[in-house]
Amino acid sequence: MLNLKETKSIVALVGCSDYKLESLKKALSIAFDLIGGIKTIVKPNHKILLKPNIMMPKPPGHPANTHPNLIKAVAELFQEAGGNLSIGESSAGSLAGLTFTAKALSQSGVADLAKSLNVPLINFDLAPVINKKIDNPYVATIPIARSVLEADLVVTMPKLKTHTYGTIITGAVKNCYGMVPGQIKAEFHRRAPEPKKFFSIIRDLFGLVRPKLAIMDAVTAMEGDGPSAGHERQVGFLIVSQDPVAVDVVAAELIGVSARNVLTNKLCAEAGLGAGELDSIDLRGENLREVIIKDFKLPTNKIRNPLIYQLTINLTKKKPEINHKICKLCNICKDSCPLQAISQKNEKMVIDYEVCIRCFCCSEVCPVQACRPKWEHLLGELVSRIISSRW
């Protein structure tokens, strides 16, 4: 692990104007050479988990998601170097209690890509998790996909996007939130509704998983009101480093944002988790000063009222509920629960809501639909459909 107190973090900023496979591989090869060579990153037979940002069910090339051709280029280069790859994600959002991950992986082209590469595709919402303790006043434990914690190399592959919620841009650090399965991600928003509080959870999550490599898709980016409602902008770069925080710093400066104003950069740097400013970075490749985009559109409507935000989140809260009249006591829900939050007591299946992470695996696997998501507020369905209409 790089000692950030003694050594500057090396970041490669390499031009790449399109998503042709040969263009991406050439740019990636240059980037890897600039940060020490692919052999220093990928070891033969190591388990490598690629974590792209596939946040929405959108077609390949949509600026909300990491481009599938970049994932393919990275995967093929790492396979050639001897790595054993997998791809994993838990997307944002849900409707009727079911998350969008499977749909997002399918529509984005990542599911077909994984199949063509003969690489396991892991839907973190349905996969085993491990609860990790953190020292945070808002969250005591975080469930993390087990495959993330068991990998020899975790690669965060964010899309360069703006973010309306407090941090201006979302990048390599925030992308780690997709390693947390199910609707527990929304629950953390409820517990910490103000940006600084919420992003302290992101910081602590990042400190647990510590991806050893970040590859940012900045060939195209999303400007304006990201991370989902903005517009595509041609940028023409890949940003690569073994310090994900440093990648976010360079990304911010590239689009004319002071890295110190990005909350994840500030919090992670203060915690000693990465280089939080350009003076701590050895930037290689393009001359940043010559390529800064001065007219990149930033968010126009940052969320300024945490009480309204928390109200919205609370109104859309759901939990799985078992209809005991039709439940057959088959125990499939119990066996499928990643946190073993379901047990059989007094001839009834019972859910421990203190343990439940709202992944709704139980609802998906119940053969008689006895376990269904239930709105916890009468206005929940209406508010959820209004929010989800943009998806």
C-alpha cells in the first residue's frame, strides 16, 4: 500500500477520444505504464473484481453509466496478464421494493459483455454479504458484498459525473457505495440526511474496501444536474491511479472545480485515505493546465434543505412483509436471506427488521408471493413513481 505521507500519488491523465476497443486499450496501456506497469497491478491468478458505475437501466453509452467497452478493454488486458476476473454492482433506485440492478446490468450491455468474456457477473443485491463495523455516529455496521472483501484486487471504475447532493462530482470514492447491496443504501440516507454526515459514511465505507486501482471513464462525462439527470459532454480522457482519491482530485480540477470543494476528497484526505490536493499528486501524461474544461456545467440545484430531502426519503421507505395466510413455510426466504434476518417461530416466518437490509431477496424468491414489499407510508407509491419517472 502506498504511504501517502511520504510519496506523492501517481495519477495518469491520458487522452482517449472515443470508445473504440483499440483506442481504449491503447490509452489504458499508456496509463498503466505511467503508473508503474500492468505487472505491478495484476498478479497471475489473483481474484480481480471490476466495479463499474452502472447506476441506471439505460442503453450502452448513456452518460450515467461506465461505458461497457471500457469494461471490456480493462477485462481483456487483465485477463491477458493472468487475472481471474469478475464484475459486480448494486445499482441505485428501486420501484415496488425491487432494485434496478438486474435491469441496469442487462440494458447497459454489461450482462452480455460478462457472458461474452466468460466472466462471472455478480448482482450484489442477491449475493452474500459481510457486516463490517465502522466507527461512525450514524451507522454502526455496513453490509458489504462478500466478493468485494474476498478479492485480491478491487478496481473502482466510475463515470465522471456531476452530483447535485453536496459533493459537486461523483467519482472513484462514491462509486464504492454500489458495493453495499439493496435498499440499505436508502436507509443510510435517512440516518444521515445532511451531505457531510452522509459522506462520512461513504468515507468510512471506502476505508473498509480500499480499492487498489481506480480507472475513471472520462471519455464522455455527465454535466449539469448529475448523476442521472444531466447531459452528455465530450471530455476525452481516462484517469488512472492506485489512489482513487487522487483520481477524483484530478477529475475535479479537470472540469474546473477546486478539489478541496469536493466533499469526498476533503473527508478522505483528512482521514489519511488518499491525496486530497494536486500538490500531493505526481500527475503524468497530459498537462492538466492545458486541458482544463472551463465551461463544464455544474449542478444547478444542489439539495440545500436536508429536512425536505429526509422527508422524501422517509416517504418512499418500504419493507418486506409476510402474508401468513398464504405462506407455505417452505423456508426458501430464510435460506435466501443474505443476512439471515428471517427465521421460523411458532409456525410463522418472522423478519428481524433490525437486521434486514431491504434487499428484498425474500420477495423475489417466494414461490407463492407470500412475501411482498410494503409501503410504510400511504404516499410512498405516489412519491416513488414521481421520482422514478426520470429513470
